[in-house]
Amino acid sequence: MPTSSPTSAWSALRDTAGRINALLSRPAASVLLGADDLIVDAPREGAVWEAGTEQLVRWHLTGPVDPVDIHLVQRRGVSTVTRAVLATGLPAHRTTARVRVPAGLPAGEYLVLVTSQGMLDAYSRPVHIVTA
């Protein structure tokens, strides 16, 4: 009965992990949504927004949830603090909105929160706000 050496087993495991990581790292990777799910698609990883400019927020929603609000928040430990409400009462299945970043925001790292009356919340990847 053939046996594999620990080195070849480790190499095969490393190759498999590399293939899985490559698939999961693809920007177009699909996500299986449940009956009531909300995800933020834009802004994407590494986005930089200038205070006072108009920016695009895009989300995907499954389920009968309506309407959505868009907030700009900062992390404080394990919680978040709302720094600006960018839009309220948007039809959830509209899936995109152009929002204005408030001019007076201090520079720093923020998250975009798309929320449906607290029933479903979804955060973007970190967005770096810069001042003009």
C-alpha cells in the first residue's frame, strides 16, 4: 500500500489552500444570499472619498425589506458611532444611491452602513475620508 511522505502531504495541503485562497480572493466571487440578506458592494476595498464630494453606494438585497438608510460611521472598539446620515427612506430594491460626503468631516477611516430600520444592517469595507 503506497504511503505519502509528510513533505508531500504538506505540499498538497499548501497547494489546495492556495487554490482556495485564490478563488476566494477574486473580486467577482459569487455570494450565496439567504432569504433576508443585505450586503454592501460599493464602496469597495481601498476606497478614498474626499469630504464634500458625491459618491456612489451600492447594495444587494434579498427579502421584502424596505426602506433603507445610509450612514457614515466610525469604529470605536467593538461598536460604531454614526458621524453622518447620508440618505434616509430609500427604496431598498433601488440598490444604488449617490450620496454627498459632508464637507466638515475629519479625515480618517469610516464605514458605510446600509440599514433597513435595524432589521438588516450591512457595512462596507473601510473607506478613507480625506479633506480637500
